[in-house]
Amino acid sequence: MTRENEKELGNAKIYVVGNPEKINKVLTELQSRCGGVDFVGGDATLNIQRMKELKAELDGILVFGTYLDRELGSIGLPTIMVKDLWSWEKGIQRFYRDYKVLTTCLSETDLSPSISSQRLDDLTEKTKLIVALSKVKKSRLLDITHQETIQPCDQRDSKPSDYDESYPKILKELFGLEVVKISFESLNQEIECIEAKEAEEVADRWINEAQKVSNTTREHVVKSAKMYLAVVKLMQQYNANSVTMSGWSGFADGKIDAFPCLGNTELSKKLIPNNCESLIDALVTEMLGIYIMGRPGFVGDTVVDPLNGVIIWGHCKCPINPHGGDRVPYIIRDHTGWPKGTGAGVQVELPLNETITATKVSVYDRKISVLTGTTVSGRSLYKGFDDILCRTKLAAKVNTRAFLKNYDSGTFGIHKVIFYGDWRETFKNLATLTGFEIVEEDK
């Protein structure tokens, strides 16, 4: 299983409106840059009726030209309108502000190669959002759990009475995403079928890859490897390309005898969306991050220190490839929250002095939160930092005063997904294309 599995999801189908003689070169360049996209249609001018007829087959609309037509917005598909710089300004952003419409601008008269390139870059990045949403729509999410409620570990301050019943329907309606729930019994049966030699080879590879192993044993690592191999087989069996598991509560309730942390890290190396604790909102966010930016996210519980002006996010599962294709050092340690020597997790040395984006999709509430910050050393701020709460912790300088005023755990829970890089505009644009409200928590 690798990111090559994305190809199995098929290409996004985007309906194009525009003069073929003028736009074919741009479309060819977009296909090269975006990958996984087919451009269909090709009407010289708007044909609303035809787009409505084909809506079920389409993932988005790409319009070259300036049209003020609310019927276009009412189709409800993610839409990009490409304005010619030298057409009269008609206020299309304001006109379509209540619709799933993004705008951009191209020109054939730029003297600056840099400006010309930036224009095409902007169109490319916005088109990639439609491609990513198409991949999510064609995905299947495997949730391994013994709990009936939806994401019980996200600790929202309160849940609407219809939350658990409505959530799967809303997820399917908004993202087309199907969730397959299976029990720990199914997982344990698959674990029993894993050959010891295969699990030992995986475990020894993890041990050799790590800087060291601390307060845990090879036996615990082998158990984690067996679980990882079983999860991969179940994903194949259920044709799922993303996975989450109620690992903490499953271990606490005696349903499983290992934690999924090391397996999660391995899946992240292969850019396969995953997390623990059956956090569906966070997993949808991770899927979008991988499909848009080509890098995994770090899911963490939130701690705020307003005097130091930092937020700390922590978990015992973390990618070791925060930029996608890189590798950073890590230690295999026992899992926090249990007697010393219990289980196996990872303590990852995440890069310092870099911009990060912390974000979260709230499916039920149709909102996306976003903030940016700069990573700093927690060890320079707190004694015993490595042994506080979770094994991996990321500390970042942010506008904590604004965050505390805006933080809404009732909507977004206590977890965030942290991506390396400044992706604020990306998620703001994503909110527009999905019809979600954007919440800038640090503003």
C-alpha cells in the first residue's frame, strides 16, 4: 500500500467552459501539474442545463470568462471562475460570496515571468482542491472500534441529540465518504493469522530505524507490528484507503493488547490517511492534507499557555515525515497514561523554527478552523517536557489571546491536525468550495 493507491480512486471530472482555442494550452498545463483530472464539456459559453444534467458525474466546474449568473452557483458544485485580466471588473467575488465559487485571474500580457507563473500557480492550487475533494468522495474509511457513538474521544463540550444518527448522513452528503465500522474481534482474528516472522521483521526494522528504544520491549514492538499488518489486511479486505481505531479505549477496556501508534507512523510514511481514537473529523482533515499537500498531519490534543504565548499539541502517534518525503529522528517509548513499560509509542523530534498550520474540519457543523504559528522547543520552556502527557509534543508560538477567545471545543473538539507549512489560504479556499464556514482562531 502506497500513495499509488490514490490512482485507484480515479480521476476527478471537471466541466470546462471556455473558448477551446484560448484555453487548451492552459488545460494541458493544469493536467500536468495537478494529475488525476479529466476535463470534460468544452462549451464556449455557459450551458447551465447541460451541467445540471451531468452534475452527478462531475466533481467541479472550471469557467474561463466572467459570468454573473446565480444559476451557476446554485448547481452546488465546487467552481473556479477564471477572469481575463483585461475584461472589465464586475465584482464576481462579491456576487458569488454565498456560493461554492473561487475566482482567479490569467493574462497573456505580463512582462514579468514571475507574475505570469504566479497566476498559473494560483489556478493550479485551486484546481487541486477539487481533485482532492474528488478523492475523498471516492474513498472508504475503516473505523475499528467497540463503541457505538461517533468520535467519543474528541471530548466536545456537548453533543446535539441527533449527532450520532445524523453524522454519517452528513458525512456522506457533504464529502461522499463512506465509513465502514468493524469490531475489535475482527481485528484480533486477523492478528492471530499474522506470522510471527513477518511481524518480527517489521518490528526490527522499526527498532533499527529509531534512535533508541526506551522503557519498552521488543515484545511490545512486535505486538504493534502484528496489529499494523492485520490493519493493512483489513483495509485491503474492506477496500478502505484510510483507517482509524479506538486504540486508547480499546486497550483500557481489554479489547486489544497493543497500541496502534507505530502502525500509524508506518502508514503515514506511505501517505495513507490514518489516526487513532476513531477521530473521524480529524481523519477527514488528514485525508485532505495528504491529497492536497502531499504530507501527513500530526493529530494532537490541545494545551494552551498564554503567558509563554504557545499552544502545545500532543499524542503518542506522530508521522516522521512531516514534509511528506523526509524522515526525522524518533524514539520508541512506552505509551503514556499507563504503568511504566506499557505498550509502545513514538517520541518524534519534529522540526523547530518552521511555520505550521493547525486545522480541523467539523463535518456536523460545516465549519473549518485554522490558525498558523511557528514551532519552538518545548524543552526550553518546561522542565521534564518529554515526560509530560503524550510522548510526542509540538509547541508553537501563536496568538494565544485570540485563540482562547475563539476556541470552540463544542464544534471542533480538543484535537487539531497540524501540518508543516503555511496552508491558511488553502483551507480558506477549501471552505469556499465546500460551502463551509471558515473560523480563523488566531484572528
